[in-house]
Amino acid sequence: MKKRHLQQSSLFLCALLLICICIGAFSSLKPAAPPAAVPAGAETGGQPTVYLTFDDGPSKVTGDILDYLAEEEVPATFFVIGIDSDRGKTLLRRMVQEGHAVGLHTYSHVYSEIYASPDAFFADQKKLRDYLKGVIGYSPAIFRFPGGSNNYTAEGWVLDGICAEAQKEGLVWFDWNAVAEDSGSTAAPPGEMAENIIQSGGDKERIIILMHDNSIRTTAVDCLRIIIPYYKEKGYQFKTLTPTTEPIQFNKVE
Ligand SMILES: [Zn+2]
């Protein structure tokens, strides 16, 4: 009687085990749950991120900037103008080859022309897009307004018109939330530039730094020699801007 009871118990346990295995097998056959919606800024992986951006290049200092970025293995974004020369083309190709992003600034960078009307702005931008397509093989979909999207040189209707058209065309403009204040008529001392960046950027999770890549700005690399190690030490990662990066925009179109 006791033996029979034991046999029954064993059978029951075996059956239970079999059911468990079956449930396990079937549940593993079920399709994977769809991935959760990607929250804004997910490309940073939750890590504080610095986006180094350089306006107005390529220039005589671009090579030095690229050399140092390569040494530190840090990518950056260059909002370029129309420098139609062999040296300019070589530098643009080098930016792309070394993993940096190229964005549009404007071809001429002449405020009175580009900000005459939204049409004038896009005519200039098209010239730059066509030029870059020929040099680097693609036409960037990110851009930066000379002076920022809320600059005081252009009239409001022009800036708003540019923003509205850009949004329609899927072009993304990026302003900034940290500045080197390196736009003076002479090169700024690198320590001051670094301090300006660190003060204006604060402890933000995402810092878009505005610097200039311009032949007068001969101290840009020395400034980078301060801020790149500084942000690395603080646990920041460095990324390029892309059309899907959550932008910082002074002027928004609702
Ligand atoms: Zn500029």
C-alpha cells in the first residue's frame, strides 16, 4: 500500500514536471514583447553627454582640432560654411572619415544676404547642401543659424519663416546651452574660454557647446585641452548631433 502510494506520488511529480516544461517551452515560443517606446534623449543611454560644436569652419585651425579630437577619441559636430578650396575639401572629408558630424551653417555667412528673407536663406543653404553632397557624398539634415535661431540681426518674420520651412522639410536646427564666448576680434585666452563653457554649461545632463573653427581662433585647441579632460573626469560622454538628437532651440515653431 505504502509502495503504491509512493509510485502515485512519483507519477504525480513527473506529470507536474512535464507540465512545467511544456509551459516553459510554449512561453518561450511566444513572440517577444514589443520594445518599450524610446524616450526622448535615449541616445545618451542616460549618461550625461557633451556635444562639441564648431561653427564657421573649415579653417586654418581645423587640422589641429581634428588631431586633438583623434588623440582623445572624441567626436564633434562641425557647422560649416562654403570654403571651396582643395584644403577645405580635404578637411571636410577628414571630418567625415574620422567620425565627426558635418552640419550646415550657411554658404556665404553674410547676414544681410541670408537673412533678407526665408527664400534667400534657403537659396544659400541649397548652395551649401549641393556643394557638400559633391565633397562628402551627402547633404546634411542638421543646421545652425548664424547668430542662433533668435538672433537680433534678422527680423522675426524671417527667423520664424525659416523655422517653419525647415520643420516642413525635416531639417533640424541646433542652438546651444554652453558658450566659449570666443567671437571677439582676437583669439580669447583658452582658460577664459574653458571657464565660460564650464560656467554656462553647469551640471546639465546634455550640454551643447558652441565654439568656433575659424583662423582667428587659434586658442580653440588649447581650450579643448582643458574641457575634454574636465568633462571626461566628470563622467560625461561625447556624441555628435544627428537629425534624431533632441535639439536645443531658442526659436521654436508650434
Ligand atoms: Zn557663424
